[in-house]
Amino acid sequence: MAAMLRILTAGESHGPGLAVIVEGMPAGVPVALEDVARDLARRRHGYGRGGRQRFEADAFEVLAGIRHGRTLGSPVAITIPNVEFATKYARLMGVEGRLDEGEALTRPRPGHADLAGAMKYGFDDVRNVLERASARETAARVAGGAVIKALLTQLGIAIVSHVVRIGKVTAPAGIPEPSAQATIDRSPVRCADPEASKAMVGEIDRLRRAQDSVGGIFEVLVWGAPPGLGSYVHWDRKLDARLAAALMSIQSVKGVEVGDGFASAARPGSKAHDAIVRGSDGRIRRRTARAGGIEGGMSTGQPIRLRAAMKPFSTVPRPLPTVDLATGEAAVAIKQRTDACAVPAGGVVGEAVVAHVIADAVLEKFGGDSLGEIARALETYLEGLP
Ligand SMILES: Cc1cc2nc3c(=O)[nH]c(=O)nc-3n(C[C@H](O)[C@H](O)[C@H](O)COP(=O)(O)O)c2cc1C
């Protein structure tokens, strides 16, 4: 299905830099550069990140699409340089030049894109793969997502993320509201519960000491989405399918859940759905929030609740067994600078990709070239709801 709002990213992890283009942003949306900077900083944050996040500044530049603080309706283009390119990687990752003998990386990491990517593109240096497969790319998506969130904010839609599991440690149940985001961000693991937060830090330390990595689960909540985003009429219009694909596209995400998802498979039907009732204000409401705010591929008007499971990273301090592609001999995988855990950052990336899907569905439903047109169409629609 043709998207109303497109995000394109480019950039290698240690190349000159990253670029993102957001195409389809309506005109007149106020965008504060501090908000883009804040989300980029939130992505770098988190207990368990590697050394890179300490020096990477993500000093972005907006090249197009915004004038005097408002979008123009033209593509928004942002670039983010990689700090180490000039000092350390100019030769290895230069647009011109070549490698010296023996500099190619030929021992692919199990669990990373290295081997399948080298096979697919016919490379004998897996750096050609890992540089782009790397989650450094997610900085570009987060910058684009911050611009998109500015549109959602104007329409009363807020996105929150928090970490609900790291390794064996699970946070107690709870659905944080947008006002909780600042507190969540103060937790070193972006977990809403202080006790669980401490235990999660302990879990990361435990696995780091064991020279290992650890995965987890983050949750993304969308507050204020009107009912009727997405559609049941065709498979590729379904909002849950589109959100699941967006979350699954995040590096290392291996499972996505909508609402109670997997848990509802174990429940009887009488305890798996959200009864429809009339509230004291006369409006239609739901008694529970099991479906996660989506039924039949459409938003219901309840908070949308999504979870994504990140696997433990494959770049581990004690490298895993592999085969050297140059010699055909058994070997150990290459070592790269790595995070022990990036589930807190994963949540921030999750917000960006979810913002993109929600805004795309908003533009489909309410159309409009400018913020004013969209806001008016949304208001009229909400007024007509039962
Ligand atoms: C924010 C973030 C940071 C990541 N950092 C690392 C890392 O430091 N080391 C690593 O091996 N994988 C890291 N990953 C995961 C890899 O990029 C990912 O596993 C790899 O590209 C293969 O893709 P797949 O796991 O989706 O199959 C990170 C993922 C995210 C979302």
C-alpha cells in the first residue's frame, strides 16, 4: 500500500554520517530542534550501552523542509555525522581508497547480518554488511521520528515507551501515561518501577561480568489515537500488521505483541476481550484494555499497547564459533565494539517507528496538506462519534 508518509534512511555505522528524509509531512507543523536533540540523546542513554554512546554527539543538521520552525510540506532532510569518521575510519570507510592486505573482516558473527549479507551481495569483507546492518541506523529513524511526533503532538497523540523486561527481571504490570515519560527516562534502564529498575541494572551487571549480553522487552504506548486508524478491509491496511512490521524492522527485535497478545492465547474467550459499555458521560467505553487498543486492524480509541522482544546481541565479549570465509577453517567470530544491552534505547527507536505508522494512518484517514486541515477533519470526525 502506498504510504502517505515515507521515511528513508542512509548511512553506514562508521561512514561519514547518516541521513534521513521524511517525505509527506504536512505543512505548518511546529518542530523544535530541541525535541529532535532530546530523542537522539534518549536513544544514546541506557545502562548497558558500549563506549560509543559516550562520545557520539549526534550533532544533526536540518537541510530541508523546515523554515522558521515550521514544516513546509516539502521533504524534511536531516544529516547526522559519525564523530569517528574523520579521526579513525576515513581510510577504512572512505568513499574512495582501498583496504590493505589482511584488513578485510572474514569471520562472520552468528546472529548478526554478516554471513547471510556477505552471501547475498557477494562480499568477501563482512564490514560491507555490518556497517549498514548496525543499529547506528536507528539514530536516523529516531531523528525522523521526532519530526513526525511533532505532528502527532499537535493532534493530541502522545507516545510513551518503557522497559518491561531485561533478561530474567520483569517490571510489575502498569500502563504509564505520557506524564510518566520524564520519570521513566531518569531510570538508567528506562523502567517505570524503581525496584525493578535496580534489579535490571543488576541483571545487566551479572551478564556483563559473565562476558555475555542480555536481551529484553520494551513496551510502546500510544495515547490519544482516535478510533478508526487502519482498516479491516484489506490485509495491508491493518494497523496491527503495520505496527508489527515497523517494530520487527528494528535491529534485534524477534517478537512483537499487541495488547495481551501471547497471554490471551491461554485464556477463554469470556476473559480475553474488552466489554463495550456506556460511560457516565454517555460515551462508549471499554471495561478492560486487553486488546491493546486495536480490533479488526483498526484503533479503537483506547491506548494502543505494543511490546517488542529484543534478543541478546550476538557480538559477545567471548566471540562465538564461526568459519573464516577467507580460509574455510573453523574460527571465532570477529570482535566489534558492542553494547551489553540496548533495550532502553530500543524503546526510543520503537517510539519513532510507531509514530511513523500512526501518523501515516492519520494522514490516510484525515488527509490534508496542512496541519490546520488535518486538525479540522479530525475534530469533525470526533464530534460525530457515538
Ligand atoms: C539500539 C540498538 C543497539 C544495538 N547495539 C548492538 C550492539 O552493540 N552489538 C550487537 O551485536 N548488536 C546490536 N544491536 C542489534 C544488531 O544490530 C542486530 O542484531 C543485527 O543487525 C542483526 O539483525 P537481527 O538481530 O534483527 O537479525 C543493536 C540493536 C539496537 C536496536
